[in-house]
Amino acid sequence: MLKVVIVDDEPKVRQGLQTLIAWENLGYTVAATAANGQEALAVIEEEEPDVVIVDIRMPVMDGLQLIHHLTAAGHRMHFIILSGYADFEYAQQAIKYGVTGYLLKPVDTREMTANLTRIRERVEQDRTQGRARHQEVVDREKLLHNLLVQGELAKDAMKARGLAQQVEIRWSSYEVVVVSPRDTESNRALSQLSSGIRAMMEGRNKGIVTVISPYVILLLKEPLRGIHSRDNLYEELVQSANGVRFAAATGGAVSVPEQICSSYARAQEAVKQAFFSEKNRLLGPHPSSLSSMESPLTHADHGEAVEDLIVRLYYSLEVGNHAIILPLLNEAAALFLAQGQDEKAMKESFFFLSNAVIHKVKAGSRMDLKDSEAVSRFLNSIFRQLYLSDLMDEIHRFLLAFAQESEPGGKEQDFKKMIDFIHKHYADNLKLETLAGLLNYSSAYLGQLFKNRTGEYFNTYLDKVRIQKAKELLSQGMKVYEVAERIGYTNVNYFHSKFKKYEGRSPSEYKR
């Protein structure tokens, strides 16, 4: 049934039209009535009728004003004008708005019936043609998708070329470009991308645009020759993307239809590596090999390597060695890439590493983390980064905010940092080599500097700091094995021998 809305300021006319016309027999139903154009607007917005029968003379908003408002707003419906005046000027205006019928009052039911019948036939014809056009588009899209995704067509040139003939793309070359939205609302972003890109590409007769979720796919009829043409296409995509962030990659040009699927496959693989690639460029058909490197490390070795990086990052922040933070982050990235981590796994690994360093800083009272929301925002932002380079920059920036600003102080300042560090981290597995790396000195040079300033070798000084702390803890009543663990000696017997060496008696004797 087609829906009708009757708009007339005379109640008798509204009622008469509802009762005098055999609506159901004609394939119609009266969805609503209204007394003026203003009232009709709300009714029509709600009912979305196929036909509006409207009086030309009404208070508040007349019939022509109503028709003008509806057509200007993009509504597509048929209008029948009713008028008590045989005024040709009104008829001319009505024709300008595309009015289907113009009837004089009192309404002749046969004339009204004839108009309604003509409108119904037109609507049915339009719908049939619309369905046919839609089916034609659907069929064409299906054939195109077959060319893109059916890899077996690469071995069946006759079938592939037959499909290309049906889709009307018997071109001299083909190149597939895959565009992948990178915003969180993927369905909405995909729709925005496809509409903008289709208007640009097909409007300029550059090729065909289709959608195979989660990608918008461009099939270019001319190959992209050189970096300049790739950059030009990328800029055109940016301009037509309706503000949606995306990554795009080409699968390279092919000369025959049976190779279209190969170009598509290469473009897919390349766009999946966008996180690891250069920003704001159309990616090439050969994805980076970084993310597919095989790691020589076992799972246990990998865990130890990550823990080592966490400690080194923390220590570097502790001694204020800002210059080494980025190289350490790069080392972490190389470690994760060597494991073959994809974008999701890479972000999870950096989340874990960053969170561990932050907690060590907090536990060591390096600074008071008053703004826990800032930390939370930073950790969440890791998963929003579109490129590895951006992710590294963000982590680097945030971690440096934890490092105390210190003016360069030469060797004396470095020596003070080292002494402070030992007294703060005596319980850790400290080595001269570790501190030398943090302070950018060779182990031999730093060891000599330490001996000159303290009169002790590094390991002797560390032992004495630990023994002094052990005496404090023993005096508080702690057990010998507990003290050994607390100050960094994992072997109780080794602790016992060190204590006796420096104090001349055993820990138990000292405790008594």
C-alpha cells in the first residue's frame, strides 16, 4: 500500500476525501491528515508518505510553501494540488515544483482516481527500475569481488578475462589500492571513506571503488608510475576521506585480469604493516620485513631480556641519563619485532614495559605521582597510536617527565650520582659495568675514578654498604637469612663469610 497524507484547512474536505475515494482498491492508505502546512510538516516527517494531497490556500503555511519546504529538504514524494480558484499562475508554480496533479474544488472523484492510478503506476515502475538498477550494481560488485579475492583465477585466464568483460574493465593495466580506516568506529568510518573516495575516483574516471570489509578498494585503470604519482594519489585520498584517518597501500600494477587478485593480496599484506611503516605515505607492495623477523631467544630468554630493559630504563631515569632512554626503547622495539609481534602484541608489550618502569619509579619514591589520571591517560594512549614511531615518541616523552632535571656537573656530579645510586639500590644485583653504561664511561675508567675518590674498589664499597645495612636490620631482630635476602645476598653462607670478613664475627654473634 502507498501512504497518503491529506492537507486542507477545511475539515469537510479532509473527511470527504477519506470517505469518497476507494483508497484500498487503488492500493493506498490514508496515513494522516493535517489542517495547514506547518502541521503537515511534522506529520510528513513521521509518516514519510508517497503522496501528499494539499490545498493551495491555507493559513499559517500554504500549499506551495509546504511543497517548496519539502522539496528543498530533499523529500521525494508526489503532490496533488487542490484549489478553489482556476488560477493558471498557481498551476505554473505548481508545475515548477514537479507537482503531479492539479485539481479544482469541488474534487471530481473520477479525476482524483485517475491521478492516483497514474501515480501508483509511476511509483511501481520506479521501484521496479530501482530494484533492477540495484541488482545490476550488486551483480557487478559480486563479479568484481570474485576478481579480487579468488586466487584460483590466477590459473584460469579465460575465466578471469570473461569476468573482466562482464564488469566492463578490459583495460590495458590494473592496480589495486587498499584503504583501511584506522578509527575506532570502523563501520561508520568505512562508510565515510567509501562515499568520499568513490566520488573522487569515479568522478574523475580513474577506476572503480568497492568495499570488502574492513577495506575500501580502488581498482585503478592507470598504473602509479613513481613516487610522485603515489604521493599525488595519497593526497587525493586525504582530501576525499571526510576526516577519517586511514592507511593505504598499493599491490602494484598488473597487465592482465587474472593477476588482479595478486595485486589485491600484496596490497592487503602491505596495509597490515602500516603501524611499522612510514607515516602519511601510500605504502608499497612489499611490506617491511621487520615484523616477520625470527627471534633466536627462547620464551624464558625473552622474559629475562625484557626485565633487563625495565631495570636499565629505571636506572637510567634514576641517574638522570636522558640520552640513553630512546636507545633503550629502540632496543625494546627490536626485541619485540624479532619475536614477530604484530601491532596489537607490540602495543601490549610496550604497555607492560612502560607500566613496570612507572611502578618502579613510584616504588622508589623518585617522585610523587599525584596525577594518577595522567599516568592512566598515557598508558591508554599507547593503544591509540597509529604508528610505531609515534608510539616510541610518546613513551620517550612521558618517561623523560619522570627524570629529574639536572645540570651537567662533570665527573664530580657523576661520582655523586653513583654513590647515591649505590646507597639507594644496594640490594639489587649491582655491577660496575651497569653503572658505567648508565653514565657513559668505560668500566675500567669508572672503576679507577671510584677508587681514587673512595679509596675502595667498587665491590668492596658495595659490600661495606650492605654490611652496614645488615647490622641495622640485625639490631632490629631480623633473622640472619632474612637480612641476607634484604641486602642483596641470595646465599646465606656467602653473607656469613662477608659479614665475618668485615666485622670479625658472624652475624649470629653480632646479633647476640
